[in-house]
Amino acid sequence: MFASKDRIEATDVLVIGGGTAGFGAAVAAGRQGLNVILLEATSKIGGVMAFCPGMPWGGAYPVDRIIGGLIEELTTRLEAMDPPAAEKRTCTLETFGPEIVYDHDIATLTMFEMLEEAGVRTRLNATALTPKMNETRIDAIECYDRNGPFTIRPRIVIDCSGDGDISAKAGVPYALGDASGNMMAVTISFHMVGVDWDAAFAHSDPYFSDFAGKGVAEGRLHKDLAKLYLMKGFHKETVFCNSVHVRGVDGTDPVAVGAATQEGRRRCHQLFQFLRQDVPGFANAHMSLLSPTVGVRETRKLEGVYRVTGADLARATKFPDGIVSCDNPIDDVMRSEAGMTHDAAISQGDYYTIPFRALIPAKISNLMFAGRILSADPVAFASVRGMPQCMAMGQATGLAAALSLRSGQPVQSLDVDQLVHALADQGVNRLAAFAPA
């Protein structure tokens, strides 16, 4: 497919995907004075925030200190509003630590405003289809929107798509799922509105196991709902229900994703009815904000210059080119026939960093990737994938794009010390050169 000659755009940086990673990349690059296009296939930025409205920003506080950078700036903006639109809370689920809860709609509005302030040209409902290669460079990306095909000619491409489709088509090797190709379950969420918090959260079990077990035994809940993930929403008397997971879905297959979405909706409706009938505090509540589609955790893991491993996490490795800190648990979700895990990734009171080398391919000189397609083994991936870390990965690539264009160097040859220092200057905390003992 070839774009018409009058629909060709040039840009310094093309960011593909408007999730938290793409937001971070676009804002960071735009603030460096670069011409930036952000291409998002749906009608809304935010990624998981858009697909599962109200999903907390978990993992933002490794060892109870915020990671800094754009996630801190965004949170501070929301907290400063009247009334506040975000706050820090301790997660009720084991091993997860503090998280940020927020008003979904105001957070999304604020993210759009930050993109506008940075001069980013945000293109919604537009899909990147095919890279046009010139040896080891991407010369152009063929795209499509409702008016037909068009071409973008970028100097730098940052793939934050969540599936790594353009990177894979450009020739970057990748793995799907674990060693057997099994991917984590996809999730569809909803809110219950009008919940008596005192009654609903009066018991000590954060997973409502006794209630859920009864529902499963009676055939009123799917067997995978033996634990319920119910958390207080940002607004009073709301509960975020992050319980419905659908196994065995290939997130790169749109037909499979569509079928999983409908199955997930059915399970959500069953859970809604069960909560009203059986769980204290929910009798007068109603369902709201049902996800428009499933949230996909895992598809392609691209092959970078370095692959982060579970052993790196266990050693609490603080890489010289680390661009964000993390202490998230190994949060693996119903991969194949397995269950849920929330095992600690590192010793309590410590953290690791994610290296910039996991965000760049070995050969393509003007391509980077960020977010949940970074180079990581399945164990490490289950920890590194938090939205705050994805936003910071994006911020690092956006800044790296500016350094690459100014120096005329391929992304593989960047001065990573300069990158890490620049991120620290932008308020990113606990990077190797600046980490406290």
C-alpha cells in the first residue's frame, strides 16, 4: 500500500502508540524543541488507562520514594487541583506497596494538555502499518486513517505501541510470551459505584476468597475468579474491579482480542450480580466504566542490545545506564494453566534499575522502543511492566532522540552517561550515578 503524494509528512520524531510510554516519549522529545508526531490507533491516549479506566499507577514508589520525572510532574499537577484529582495510597494487595490513584478523566485531560504544551502533534485513530527501510535505517512509515493512506518520514522512530508491530516488521527479533509462547491473561475491568466502603472492606482478606470460593463452587462465577481484586476507587463509594482475566489470548490477533472482550464482559456482568447479591456493602451499587476492550499485558518482547533477566532483578542490579528504578513484584497473571503470582522480585528495602540498552535494537540506527515491548525475559517482564516505569522508559527515549539528532550519532552510540545525567536533571530519581548508598 502506498500513500498519495499529497499526504506525506516529515518529522524529527515519530512516536507510535499513545499509552503511558508513548506519552512520556512524546512530551520529553517535544520539550527538547523537536518536531514530534504521536500516532495513536484508538480515540484516546493512555493505553491501559484508556482500556481499563481507573487502573492505579502501581510501582511508582520503589522503596517508598517516587521514581520522579514525568510521572511525578503529572501526579503533582493532579494533586494540586481543587479538589485534588490524585493521591498516593498504600495498595491493599500484598507486596505491591504504594500506588497512585486518580480521577481517570481529569488525568487524561491533563496528559493531552501536557502534549499540547510540548508542541506534540497528536494524531488519533491513525495506525502505523509498514516501515520502509534503507539498509539499517527506517526511512518512512506507511500509515492509515479514515481518509486513507499517508506517509510519515521521521528522523527517529520510537515504538511504544504495546505490540512492537513496526519494530518487528523492521526486522527486530522478538519473542511472544514465555518459552512456550504462552502470554499472560488479558483483563477487562469495571467500577462498582455506590458501595458502602466500611461494610465492603470490613474483613481482613484483601482477595475476598471466602466469598469468591462460594461463587465458584455454586457455578455463579468463572473458576478463574477464586480471588477477587477489588480496590477502593479514587472517588468515595467506588470500587475498582480488576478481577476478570481471560486466558490463552494472543494479543497480536485482533479477532482473538475481540472475542476475549465479549467473554470478559459476560464474566464482568456475572461478577456484578454476585457482588450485589452476596458481598456486604455492594447491595445498592451499580456497574460503571466497563472497559471498551480488554487490557493486553503481554505480546512481543523485542530483542534489545541487552535483555533484562530475573537474575538481574534478584541481584537488585543498578545498571550504569539505568533510566528508572523499580521494585515491583513478579506479577505474573494466569499464563496458560498457571495462576497468579505476586512474588517479591528483590529483597525488601532494595530496588533495581532498567537499562537503556533494553530499549534499543542492535542494528536499526534510528529506532527505539519503550514500555511493555522492552527486551526482558518472562520473569523480569512480570516486574518491569508497571505504568510509571513505562512512562519513564518513554521519557528516556524521547530525551535520547534529542541527543541522537544533535550529535548525529545512531542511538546505539549515544553517550549514556550524558543521557543518565540529563534524566537526573529532569528529576528522575535513583539512577546509578546519583543513587544514595
